Amino acid sequence: MRQAGKLTAIILRELRKAAVPGVSTKQLDDIAQMIIKEAGGSAPCVGYGEPPFPAAICTSINEVVVHGIPSDRVILKEGDIITCDVVAELNGYMGDAARTFMIGNVSENKRLLVERTKEAFFKGLEKAQIGNRIGDISNAVQTCAEGYGYGVVRELTGHGIGRKMHQEPDVPNYGKAGRGHRILKGMAFCIEPMITMGQRYVVLGDDGWEVAAADGLPTAHYENTVIITENGPEMTTYEEGLNG
Ligand code: MF3
Ligand code: CO
């Protein structure tokens, strides 16, 4: 899990550098595919689901929350925020992480949304302790995000992860403390707040993948793969100061 997480982290570090005005989301996907290939890993998103997802990463701009499909016709521009969500497999295990990058100067409202989505993740992470319950994480994320007046997307959740990218249990970003699965030593799951500046409702795009805020307002997403150890939660996909 640590090796796959490290690979995922390196990809996000490179994508952060590459995400500048004029670059297409397809170019970002190419970078991810190249790094995975060089490392001898694979990209589990390619061909995943129905219709089969056609890329290694998801690139979701502004009002798109998740599952944006990389395209050479989608070009980053100043003021955009783009979420890159990366899953990488190495030696049979998975890393899954997402960051929302700011392209050039972005509005104050967008900047705060991005920062506070990360903050909500870390509030949840604090609760990822042996003996707590998944609902403790969910409630901490929700309390933080809604405290800022933001919406919490409910149609999508975090998830267990390991040899497959989606395993039990679900890790919702809303819920009651003290409820849900007990957190045990050795568990691995993704905590991933998906937060809207406006209302929490989302719509599915015509391509069968893209999930966007129904009101068209900006959204942000922050995700790490977390493993539960005796010393507390460990993020396999996080690099302090490098991939944020
Ligand atoms: N990375 C996403 C998650 O957090 C899943 C990607 S969907 C896929 O669960 F189609 F791209 F695989
Ligand atoms: Co992800």
C-alpha cells in the first residue's frame, strides 16, 4: 500500500507543476500514464465501469465535482480550479488521491473553497483512530464543511481500498458520530470530501461519467488513501509540502 501510495503521490506532485494555463487535460493524463508505466504499475481507471472510463485520471474543472474525462479539447485557463484524481496500482495494491489545483490567480471564493475542503479532510482524518467509527470521520467532515456554509455531496463517498480501488466500507462525508463500521488496525480506506460552494445537489453528464454541481457553482475535492496503524492514521499518498 505504501509503494502504490508513493507512486500516486509522485503523480500528483508532477500534475501540480504541469497544471498551468494553456495545458489540456489530456496532457495531464499523458503525464500520469507515463509515470505509472515507467514505475511498472498500472492505471486501474482505464476501462473501469460502464461506459468504460477512457483515461488514467479524472480531471474535473470548476463546477465538475468528480469523474471529468481528460480531453485534448479541454484547455486550462487562468482562474480555473481543477481536481486531478489519480488511482495507481503497483505490485497488486492501490493508491487513490485527489487534489484541487488553482490555475494562476483564482477568485478569493474559490481559494477559500479549496483550502477549506482540505481542512475538512484533515478534520475527518483526526477521527481515523482505532476504536472510533466511520461515522466519526463522516460527521467531522460534514461539520467542518457545513460550518462554512458549503454543501456536502452525498451521492458519492470515500471507500475502502486495497487490492481493488473500491472495497468496503463506504466512508460518507456526512453522518452521525458513533455510527457505522468500527475502525480497526490494518484497515485501509480513502477519505475524500467533495464540497460545493453552493447547493449540494449534483447532476450526471451526458458522457455517463461527469458529476457536476446542479447550480453550476464551483466545487472542490481532496482525497488521500489512509491506512490505520497503532500509531494513528497514515496517509500513503501524501507528501508534506510537495503534493499538499
Ligand atoms: N478515484 C475515484 C475515487 O476516488 C474513482 C475513479 S473513477 C474511474 O473513487 F472511473 F476513474 F475509475
Ligand atoms: Co480518487
